[in-house]
Amino acid sequence: MLLALFLFSLGFAVLFGLTESAVSESRQASALIEGANLAQTKLDQLAVHTWSDNIARQACIPGGIVEGSEGKFHWLIRSDWDDIPQLLRISVEVRWAERGNLSSYKVESLYAVE
């Protein structure tokens, strides 16, 4: 009887550890998805306007960085002219801290500027 109780307790402890690990991984995956969505949203917001408009209202600054925060996320928009004239390289990086660990997600694209 004691052996059965010991094996049951051991199995329960292992299952509890696995469940706790799965919940933690799920939280990290959720934060990564939120960060990726925010980065893509920022890139989409820039693509809606003309680039001369974006530059004029300082939504992106060629050769510079525009940054801001939304909730636990901090985002940076870097832009610079590419090697080919009239191509603007836009990179959006989203950073966040979770349980003391720093995480980030970056999306980058090239846009033709007339």
C-alpha cells in the first residue's frame, strides 16, 4: 500500500511539473504572438500612407529611430535608404520583458519610394 501511494505521489508530482511548464510555455508563446502582431501592425500603419507623408509626420525617419510603447511592449522603427536608390528599408522591432527575461521580435521590409 505504501509503495502504491509513493508511486502515485511521484507520478502526480511529475504531472504537476509538466503542467506548470506547459502553462509557462503557453504564456511565452502568447507574448510572442502579441509582439509579432504589434510589429506587423506598425509596419502596416506605415504602408498605408505615402512615404513622404510618413517622413513629414516623423512616423519614420530615414537614418533614425522612432520609438514608443504599448502596454508591456516597447517598439522601435528603424529606417534607412538601401543600396539601391529609392528603396527604403524599414525594420520594426518589438521588445518586452517577461519574468526577468528580455524577448524581442523583428520584422523588416523594403519599400519603393517615389
